[in-house]
Amino acid sequence: MTTAGGSKVKADFVAEAAPSALFDAVAVLVNGGGGYGIRKGWPKRNRTDAEAAALEAVAETGAVGEVGGRPIGKLMYWKELSAGRVRVEAEVYPFRVEKLRLHWKEEGAVRRVWVPAGEAAEMVKDAALAALIEGL
């Protein structure tokens, strides 16, 4: 994953629950900005981007499970850094949730919302993210 300037940046994840009798569910998170979306995490030393995405899933949502080794797509967004605003390309990794922790590191900053994939796709503002969710 790279910024327009070429520096390495974030690994994203979409959380996919095990199929139920009715539907596959997608975790859609709302943060302080008020919009629905997925959480992103910076690459970590000595970790693949997929492993970094799995670590973010635990820290930011309390979701524990298995991350896919390959991204299912990419998203572009603007990120405010101390050096200024940069355009970021983030890879999105599939993540199969096996269990949810009752408490997690950033539980005060985000709220987990579980809805069917079609509803999740309608809830997010980013059309590219909606398309990735619909493809689960």
C-alpha cells in the first residue's frame, strides 16, 4: 500500500462473519466522524499487511479470527498527517470473525454494528467500499 508520494501506509479490513442460516453479516463501524466505514491500520514491522490488518481488527473492534492472505480490493482516501494532507491507497483484506471480545483496546472510540452485507453497503458513504462489501 502506498501514498501518492510512494511511502507505505495502512492495511484495512472488512470483517465477515461465518454464514448463518439467513445471511452473511458484515461489521460496519462508526467512528467519531459520524460516518459508517471500516477501520484502518498502519503496517507493522515484521508483519505482513494481512497480519497488520488482523491486529487492527482485534485492537479496534475486538474481533478475533482469520485474515485472508490477499487483499480483496483497494480504497483511496485522504489522510491528515503532521506533514500535511496525503492521498492514501489502502488494501482491504477479508477477515472471518471467529469470536468477539466483550472489551477491547479502542472500544470507546468505535461501535460495532452487525448488519447484512447489502444493508452495510447502503450504510457506507464510500462507493468503492460499498462495492467491496457487496462482493463478500
